[in-house]
Amino acid sequence: MDILGIDEAGRGSVLGPLVIAGVIIDNRKESILENMGVKDSKKLTPDRRKVLARKLKKMFEYDTVIYSAQDIDEMRSQGINLNEIERKGMQEIIQKLDFDEAIVDAVDVKPLRFQDKLQRATGKNIKAEHKADDKYIEVSAASIIAKQTRDEAIAEINKSFEDVGGIGSGYPSDPTTKKFLSNYTYNEMPGFVRKSWSTVSKLKNVQTTLI
């Protein structure tokens, strides 16, 4: 049976893209992935993720949907929340690929609600669960591809800012990312910054007050 695993990377980041990846794996090959050391991307070193992502892309059919910071800000300005943005990306992958069952890492607090929305929108057999990237090796594989794709995007952006200390991981809790953002007013923020994030949008209010 061909199983499509789907996961994302960059959901909570204030910098860079949100990447959603899907990979189709014949369940008879699950043991091969286990022997390769495939697991939730958060449990792997960057070097190991890089190697596994390259192997997975060569071995299996996969697809990615990438939303830039500007894409995310635009959709949020239209009242589309982050859960719906992710569901939209997952739905796009589901509709592109041919498989028997899909397993997705649920972003909704109610997994069954998220599952029902995807099934009604696509007509496909879908299972949505919390921590699916830790429970199902197909979703683990997708998490590796998503994370590596995002890491490459962040590394490319970082090249232009190495002389000022870099941009960090892109997450609001990262001191390097915080320091990078402090160099700009709201209107000066580069295009890869998610201006709709509270970390950044509050600067707009500060700026307005000063004026």
C-alpha cells in the first residue's frame, strides 16, 4: 500500500518560508527507512538530515509547497489563519499525488476536525494525528524533506547578512534572530520577514506612537 506522509517546517518562524512536504512510501519499504535511521527531523543532526533528505528524494516520489513570508502575510491579511494556510498546502499536495492513504501531522487542536476538512476537500483517505512525525515513519520522512528544504532557504538568506551577525534560525526565541530584527523599523523589514507576526507587528505600533 502506498502511504503519503505529510509534515511541515517553519510554522512558528518569524523569518523565511513555511515548507510543507509530502512523500509517498510503499509500506513494504518501511523497514528500509528504519534501517536508514529515518525519524522525526527534530531528532536528527543537520548533517544527518541533509544526507537523508537527499536519499529520500532519490528513492521516493515527493512534492513540496513553499509559502514565502509575503505569501503568509497576504493570506493572514485576508483572514486566513495559520492552520488554514497549512491545510491549504497539504490539500494541494494530496490532490497532486496518487496514493492509497495519507497520514498528516495535525495542526488543529482537534485532529479529527482537521482530518474531516481534508477528507471532504479532497475525497481521499486521510488520517490526521498529533505528533504523527514521531509515530509514522512516512511522516518522519516528510518532516526531513520539509526541514531540509527550509534550512537551505534560511542558509541562502543568511549569506547576505553574515557581516552583521546573521539572521539566526528565524524563530522569535532565537537571540540572533531577535538581534537581527532589532536593526529595523517595521517599514524597513526585509521581504523575508513575516510582518504579520506579533514579534514584528508590535513594532508598527511603536513606530506610529513615535510619529
